[in-house]
Amino acid sequence: MATATMEKSKSKKSGTKVNFRPLDDRVLVEAHEADEKTSGGIILPDTAKEKPQRGTVIAAGPGKLLDSGARGEMSVHVGDVVYYGKYSGTEIEFDGDKYVVIRENDLLAVVG
């Protein structure tokens, strides 16, 4: 049985430890900042920036509880850079930083 103790993962933005443990197959993602310039060099105001769709996994739950009573293994780990849907997950603010809590099956890809 896989157990995950991800309570004190380090946030890259603030460098502080996050005391947050997602349940089941959820992950805590720290969103990367939206681009401030277009590829042509135009600076975008805050109102024109798109929601970020890329972030770093800060904490991961133990995995989905299967019908057999066992836990499914998570395919993402702390430190992975992931892409997720634009409107996926729930945005939360924890210790002054903004995060997104997303189910593992709402993640689109793991980068590199």
C-alpha cells in the first residue's frame, strides 16, 4: 500500500514549507506566472493575461481508493511540472500564496 506524506512540501515562490495534504487523487499545484509579453514583444496588462495552465506539483495525495480497498498509485510526484485545463481544479489561497487543487485525472501532461 502506497502512503504519501507530502505535508511539508516546499513552495518555490515563497520558499516556505506548505503544511497541506491533499486527499485521495488530488494534487496541490503552484501555478506558474502568466506571460507578461507576447511573442511579438507587446506588454500585456493584467486584464489581458490568460489564466496559467502550467504549474509545479507541491503536494500529492496518497492515490484514489479502489473498489478492492487498495490505493491506486499516483502518476505525478512532488516537483513535477504539469499542464492542466484552463478551468480545472479549485483555486485556493494558503499562507498568502495562491494554489490550485486538481484531481489527477484533470491533469493533461507532465513536462520533461
